[in-house]
Amino acid sequence: MVHPAATMDDGTPKEGQGFAACPLCMEEIESGKHYHRHLARHLQELALFILPGGEENSDVSEDQDAESSSSAESVDLAASHDRSESPDGLPDSPVEHPAAIENLPFLYATQEMNEIREKFRKRFTERRRLLGEDHPDTLTSIDDLAWMYRGQGRWEEAEGLETRVLETRQRLLGADHPDTLISMSNLASTYHQQGKLAQAEDLETRVLETRERILGVDHPDTLNSMSSLASTYQRQRKLVQAENLEMRVLETGQRLLREDHPETLTCISNLALIYQKQGKLVQAEKLYKQALTEGEKVLGPNHEITLKIVHNLGSLYHLQEKLAEAEKMYQRALEGREKFFGRDHVDTLDTVNSLGSLYVKQGRMAEAEKMYQRALEGREKSFGRDHVDTIAQAFTANRAS
């Protein structure tokens, strides 16, 4: 297998050469620094998720399972933080983890996730012994162990570790240091996932205000913080505040990137979701269709972003009782996600679950039960029986049976 870094040498586009396809995901990226940041994010993910030595490698809203993209998941304007590696392949510097963290560990079976977690745990123990509790590399190891706990739905353990890292960085580095802000953002994300939305809002507001003051309103990290806070506002039903923040992110993306840039399209879809929750269904449908048309043209019909828009448009039709149109969108999203991600990817399972909900509304109970059971089996396989998403899916399946 060719290492992805090998594709970045002579073929890397230079500043001013327009747009080029990412060699890993084929997404069209603006040349220059945005291209390098995009590739850096892929390498960061590989460093976190690929077992060393191997050669092969959402929130679900109440409004009919529409999906919101938040934080690093949605804003590719965000620069990946430089993240060096130790000789064992484990990361040596802090990284901000997206709120939708469960979208990644599905790549491995639970046993493999446990093996990765044990590598992080051993590295932490070794670094604590050699470097001390407060050394930056030790803190990074604690952060990565917390990340693994998050991926397995062990939220309280993750929260405890992230709180410990944040308190240490505040004491040693100060409240405004970039690494402290990363820790604050990660803890806020864990609060968000647990439904501790007041705590998440408090931390995300502090991070946003600090980044605006130090980095400016157009900095990628600032935009990340806006998107994360907007997602929290959505869940709190503070829809006016969510709309205002998402509009700021969208306007900045349109100004700095282009109207049909993938991240601009994601922002449009997020704003449509806010309108959907506000009951502004006509405006929501208009934005979804705009994003879908541009997504199909620029990214193709089976791109991850395009498929999310298709799913969300289906959720809008579902809400509007346009059940035939909703089924068509869900079926299209399911087919695309099965090809793009695989049968047990969390996004695929979300669409399976939404189809089950649609079938219940249509009175097709046998088909609904089949969809719910498939979603349950997929989540058990990906996350284990004790993960919060698996438990919620089991409850849904039991109600339909």
C-alpha cells in the first residue's frame, strides 16, 4: 500500500493554481494553504486511527433525523493543528476533536478499538513515568485516551480525563493559550454529546470569544468555534442564536472561498436545518435544493456531503408528510452511503433508522422492524452493546416489534 504522504510531493498544487483534487478523497480543494491543511487533516486522522505496523487499512434531531454537521466536521476552513508523532506512530501534540466523534471509530471492530486504546494507555503510562504528569506529551496521551473513551461512548471517563488536561493546561499555559483552548473545546464537545448543553455552551462561548479577540473573526479556528456553538444552540432550541452564528460562518465561507465550495455547501445545509427546526419549511427546502444542485455538480451525486444533503431533504419531506418523496430521498441516500461508507457506517445506519421511521408512518410495520433491527445490529457491531447509540437504537427497535 502506498503511503498517502507519497502522493504529496511533486504533484502538490501551488498557490494561485486554482483548485485541485485531493489524492485521498478526490474533493476539489483550493490550491495553496487550504490544500495543505486539507491533506494534513487526512494524515492526522490516519495517525489516530490506523494501527501501527499494519499495511491495510450526529446529532440525530427530533425533526425526523435530520443531520447537522458541526465543528471540524463541517468547516474545512479550519486549519489542522500541527501534530508531530513519536516513533511509535502516536501523536505528540494536541488536536481538537470534532463533536461528531462517533463518526470515526466505526472503522474498527470493538476489539480493535480496545487494542488502540491500550496502546494509548501504555504510552500515557510510559510518558508519565519518564516525563512527569504535567509534560505536554503526557497531557497529549491523556487527551488521546479520552478520545478513545468518547468513541466507545464512555463519556464520564472521557470527561474526567479532559477536565484533568484542561485544568493542567490552564495552570501551566494560561487561559488564552492555543492548547488550552483546544482542551476547552474538546471538553465542551464531550458535554455536548452527553446532553450537558449549558456546560457545553459556556465553554464554547469562552473559546469563541477568546479566538475572536486573539485570532480574528475570519480565522479557521474561530469559524470552527462558531459552528460548534451554533450546533449547541440548535440542540437547545436557541434557534435565533444558531441562525445568526451559522449565517456568519456561511457569509465568511462565501467571501473567502466560493459559492459552491464544499464547506459553503455544508453551511447552507446547516442553515436549512435551522430553518427546518424553526418551521420555515419553504426556506429550508429552497436551501436544501440549492445545496443539492451545487453538490451534485461540483462533488458528484455520491459524495459524502451530497449524500448528507439528500438525507436531510428526505427528512424535510418526511416532516411535510410528503412520504413518497421522503422515501425516494432516503433510498437514494442509503444506496449512496452503502457504496461510499459501507453497510455499518454510522451515517448509513442513520438513514436505515430514518427509513424505519418512515415505514412506521406508512403503516409498513414489517419493513420498519427490519430496518430498525438492521440499524441495531450495525451499531452493536461498530460500537458495542453498551454504547449510548446502541442503547437508543435498541429502545426504538423494541417499540416497533
